[in-house]
Amino acid sequence: MSTTPPELKFTTLEEIDEAYYTLQKTFLSGKTKPIAFRKVQILQLAYLLKDNYDRFKEAFAIDLGRPPLEASFLELDSTIADCKIAYDRVEKWARTEKAPFNINFFAFRPVIRKEPKGVVLSISPFNYPVWLALGPIIGAIAAGNCVVLKPSELSPAISGLIAELIPKYMDSDVIRVVLGAVPETSKLLEYQWGHVLYTGNGRVARIIGVATAKTLSPISLELGGKSPVVVDPRCDIKTAARRIMWGKCVNAGQTCVAPDYVLIPRSAEDALVKALKDAHDEFYPSGAISTKDISHIINTAHFHRIKNLLENTSGTVAFGGQTDESRKFIAPTVVRGVKDGDSLMSEELFGPILPIMPVDNVDAAIAYINAHDHPLALYCFSQDAAFKNKVFDNTQSGSAVANDVLVHCAIDGLPFGGIGPSGSGYHTRKFSFDMFTHLRASLDSPGFIDSILGGRFPPYTAKSEAF
Ligand code: NAD
């Protein structure tokens, strides 16, 4: 198996133009409207993943050094499961809904039609290059749209594989993959879209926001940020440490909802550090350096970014800290005694470094969280309902998770999205369908209504005032 990332052949600007107008023509033809057509495309997407499961695992290894098991449970199996959910439920999701009964208006027969938005665009990131590229598309196809997918150029093995397989499994008049970086994405953003979903960082999100404002294309932003963990010293520290450590190490911390940093009372810092070290040693019994159970950092630019943050911390490395540029490897690292203003608190880490910031009490933790951007996820480890409620009731975040990390993304029925700087809009499963669906208010007014509501027509007389 080759471990060298392939050279991606980027889509030309002429091909992008052809793709956009082909999809517009298809959408207008009504081809994507029948539910049966949508279901075939969703099924084909599931087969695309199932038939090529091992090739995807190899591509994950090339792009991210991702352990095969993580490739399966984090992305491949969950995306196939999302296909199945959409396949089974699309009729229900797409069904026209009656407006709530109201004696004044029921005669109008008011309904909400669930209609596709048209030709939609999804721009996806490198870190979960299958689930975040294909997951939202399941919703877009289920909703009856035509789709352009722009996967990340930073994960070339996966993005190249997706670009190779989509035309083989799915209808090229309905879905196209555009490969490229900034020039290709900028070209895409010149068009008007039924909807644009951008998943990535806040800096680029601002560029996307400005570009889509020019065409009045509606957008959803799935962004990141620093997701805190508030630890109650009375919690089950061993369980908390194992879960936090796992959430930090999975995909080498390159997870938008990874626990970014820990806030804990000073008196409990020693106990947490010890429990984190125990969890680390249990996960990597022969040491993190030699394990095959940790992904690497996506590229050398990100490797150096994270290494610089670590080198400039004023905290103390409790354990870890080893790096190997040749493998883009950073060992799981816990840094203790970190203070506000530290390099590790300056930006989303997106790597396997866990700063612990000791605070006086839970009020100080809440104040710190509220003084910074609303995070994508907020984690709280506590067995005390009052403690958890205090943390969740007095903060804002995309999600609020007690006593675990990351798992909320996998739970059917929960929306996935940020708030403010961590994003706007919701995706996963039905929420992806909703994102790409226009709720079209509709009614059919019968002739006899005028005998009741005739007063609405001029000339306005005393009789019309009664209406
Ligand atoms: P990335 O570098 O892969 O970029 C994401 C996409 O933006 C790519 O398709 C890329 O081609 C495009 N892009 C980059 N620069 C651009 C520009 N100037 N103009 C137009 N398009 C451009 O990934 P990233 O942004 O580094 O992804 C990591 C970030 O994404 C993190 O902040 C993470 O928290 C966030 N994220 C959020 C979610 C979520 O669902 N909320 C999921 C995953 C990642």
C-alpha cells in the first residue's frame, strides 16, 4: 500500500461552469423531485462506501495515519448508517404538513410543502473527510436538490477517492465533485446557490459570508472553536479522565468538538493529571510514540502551528510533549498550570494537546467561558445535578454534554451545530434534510370564503369593519 498522498487533479474553471449549469438544468427538469429517485441515489451512496470500504480505510491511513478502527466507527459506519436512516425516513420527512387547526383559517386548507432549495453547495474540511463531506449530502439529496461537493484539498487521498467514485455510483447530472483549493472555491462562490453549507474554520467562514452575501445565497456555517471541559472535583475522576483523554486523542485531536481545555479547581488538578496519565498509559501501554492507534497531524503547516503553541506555553508539561516532524506526529500531551492569555488558550488547538487551567471555583469557570466565543461543545463532568445545571444554565454553546465527550454527534435525533462564532445552522440526518429544504407556505382558498371574508375588499364600509 502506498503511503504517499496522490496529486489531486483540480477541476478547471470551465469544468466548474459546466457542472453548475448542468445541475441547474437538471433541477429545472424535475428529475430530483420523485422520492424514488432520491432513494436510489442515497442507496448508491451507501454502496459506494460499502463496496470501497477498504480503499477508504487505506485513504484515511494516507491522509491522517488514521487507525482502521477509528476510520470505521468515526466515519464509514456512521455515514452508511446515516444513508440508511435517510433511505428509511425520506418519505416521512418530505411529506407535506398540514398547518395547525385554526377555526378562522382551516377552510383555506393551509399546508407546508417541503421543497428542495435547488442546486446547493457543500464545502467540507479535511478532519472528517468522509462524514462531513458525504453526511450533509445525504440530506441534500433526500431533500431533492442537485449538489456540488467541494471536499478539502488537505485530505487528497480521500477527496480524490470521493471524486473518482461519485460519478461511478451516482447520477452526474445531479451531483458533482469539484476538486480544488482557494481559486476553485472562489469561482464556486460567484454563483447563486439554493444553499451553501460551509464546514471549516471561522476565518474562511467570514470570506464565505461576504461572497454569499453578494449573491444572496443562504448559508449554514459549521465552525469550531475552543470547547471547554468543566470538571467538578467530586465527580468520578477516573471515568472523566478516560473519556476526556479519548476525546482528545481520537483523530489526534483534530475534531471540531474535541475537548480543547479543562477548567478545574486548583485543589483537584493533581488528581486529574494523575488520572489522565493513567488513562494515557492504559490506552498506549507501549508508549504513544510507537503506537499505531493515534492519527498524525494533517500536514507540516498544522504540525508546526501546534508545536509552536506548545513551545510557547508558560504551563508545565505533565506528560507527553514529544514530536516527530518526519511523521507529523505529536504525542498526547497534558499541560498543567495554564493561565488565561497562554499560547495554548489563544486559538482552537486542533491537536492532541490538553491544557489544564486551574480556577478558584465553578463561578470562575463560567466567567471564563462567558468571556470568550461561544464554543461548539461544552462538557461538564459531575454527578451533581445542581453543578451541571449551573454550568449549562449560565453559558451558551452549540451543545451541552454531561459526563462524556463527542458522542452527541452520533446520536440520531440530536442536532449538530454551533452558536455565534462556532456556527449557525444544524446538520446530521433529519437536520441536514431540513437545512436543504424550503418550507413553502401554501393554501388553496375556496370561493365561498368571500361570503365570509368579503369585507376585506374596498370600498370599506361599516359592514367591512365587522370583518
Ligand atoms: P480546511 O483547511 O480543510 O478548509 C475547509 C474548506 O475550506 C476546504 O474545502 C478548503 O478548500 C476551503 N477553503 C480554505 N480556504 C478558503 C478560502 N480562502 N476561500 C474559500 N474556501 C476556502 O479545514 P479547516 O477550515 O482547517 O477545518 C478545520 C476547522 O473546521 C476547525 O476549526 C474545526 O473546528 C472546524 N470544523 C467544524 C465542524 C462542524 O461541524 N462544526 C466539523 C469539522 C471541522
